Amino acid sequence: MTTARAHLVDASVTRWYHCVLRCVRRADLLGEGKFDRKDWIERRLQELAQIFSVTVAAFAVLDDRLHVLVRLDPDVAKRWSNDDVVRRWARLSPPRDKYRQPTPVTDGWVKSQRRDSRGVASARERLQSLSWFMKCLKEPLSRLANREEQTRGAFFEGRFKSVAILDEEALIAICAYIDMLPVATGIAKTAETGKHTSIRQRVKHVKAQGGARDLTAARRGSVSGSKATAGREEGLWLCPIEDRQSLGSSREGMVEGFSLGNYLLLLEYTGRLFREGEAVVSAELARILERLGSNAENWQARLEKLAKGRLLGHYFAASRARLKEVAEHLGVHHLANLGGCEAR
């Protein structure tokens, strides 16, 4: 029996969710068409991240599916004024004239809309909803593709899969898994050369700031190179890998004390595992894994299971204690851990 989305997505349990959206019949529909559908998804994700109180942390667009890691930020939506809510919702559903053509969002129109307190409250709820975020991602593309092909019917499977990410190691593991998908599927030799991924955007952003040498040094395990990449993601639309709020940043990142350089070194190591089956664990890499509460053996086993197996289950944790804690919170006996990954 299908579980209701309301029981699977709960910001009081975790704000992090890994979502998978597949094309119907698992056909390679995202790799087809006269316009670049993968590029369209990238641009749409960035646009929706600016409208919703949902932050995108990682994504990978393949021919037959999309993977995206998001963080729910309901407290952000609560702080919006009614005018903010109306203007944000108008970007998704603009006012139209009698000929159904979009009209400008004027101050007068906003003022008239904010008088509808129920409508504003409904829009505020939707703008922090994962289901509405995914709906606004997939439906416009479905219409565009059907119009281009002069056909009807579903483009994506009816429901997207969502997995609740429960702790830091699981969070970075899922992020790495998503960024490594082009490597795991044989599309690219390294994560950074794979197109339509979050890691490609991160690297491109840092290089634009003149940080190419720092990135290379970080991948090679240089401590100075890793430190030099700190704070480089402040202006990027994606959620920063490192949470630097304690250092004065206004943006919330993923993991405190875990820099983009650390992540690049971890991806480099993981890529070698996928390509060659083994890789050398440097002292710096061992320190990074220890920061996540893991080690080389556990990391390799976890990523291999994610890459080779089906995504079974709706929860993912590296800690058995965290799984037990969430199960007790939900009033259930146990939770199925994603992909059968063993929890410590």
C-alpha cells in the first residue's frame, strides 16, 4: 500500500530529503527533444529555490530520471510578509487578463490579493511544501514536452520517491551518491566532468572566482587547498557544503566544519572506488571520514550499496541510535533503512 506523503515528509523529524523523479516506463525522455530538457530542469531548480522556502543541496539529471537533495526551511516561510507571499506565488501563477495572457504584478494587484487571508495562508503553506515544489518542477516540463511532440499523457511517473535523511554521514553520503551518478552509470570519468550535476555547478562557481588552483590542491588532499575553498560558495544558489553560520555567514550550509575542499577530496576518493575498485586512504581523508563519524570501510560499503541497489525504504541513517530515536518519535517499532544499508 502506498504511504501518504504527509507521513513521509515531516520537518519535525528531518529537514533533509532525497527525491527521485523518473520518466514513464523509465524511458530516456530527458535526453530527447528539440530543446535541452536537462538544462531546462537545472534552470527551473534554481528558479524554484528562489521562490520556495526549499533549498536545493544536490542534483543530477540523467536521461531517464532526476535526483535532487533538498532541505525544507519552514521557519523562513513563516517570516515572509503577506506581500512577499503574494509576489512569490505570482511568479508561479501570475495574474492573467480575459485572454489568459499574463499581466504585470502591480502594487495595487498585490494589495488586493493580500486581503484574502485564507488565500495568503494557503499560498504560504504551499511555498514550503516539498510536494508543491516537485509539482512545480515536473508539470511545466511535461506540458512543454507534450506540446513539442504533439502528444498527450504522462511524462513522469505519478509519484516521486522521497527518502528522509536522518544524520550528517547519511547526508554527505547521499550528496556524494547524487554527484557521482554520472561516474557510476559510465557517463563520465570523474564527478566534475559529468554534466547537469550540482558538483559541476559548484566547481564552475569557484573557478569563476579564480579558485581553480585551490580546487586542484583540495582534490589532492592539501590542507591549505581545502582551507582556501572555505566560503567560496556564499554567492552560489545551491546550499553550501559547509555551514559557516558560527563564523558569521548569513546562509545555512550542510555540515559545520566540513568544507567544499573536504567534499572534493571525498568525491575524488569515491570516484576511484567506482572506477578502480580501490583507492588509497590518505591521512587527510581519514580525518575527513572521522569528522563524519565514519571510516573508509563503512564509507565504501555504504556508497556501493547505494550505487548498486534499488532505493528501498523511506529513511536513511548511518546511526542505529538515530533510527531508533526517529522510530520512537513516529510511534513505530522500527524503520527500514535505505537500500538495506547497515546502521551502526
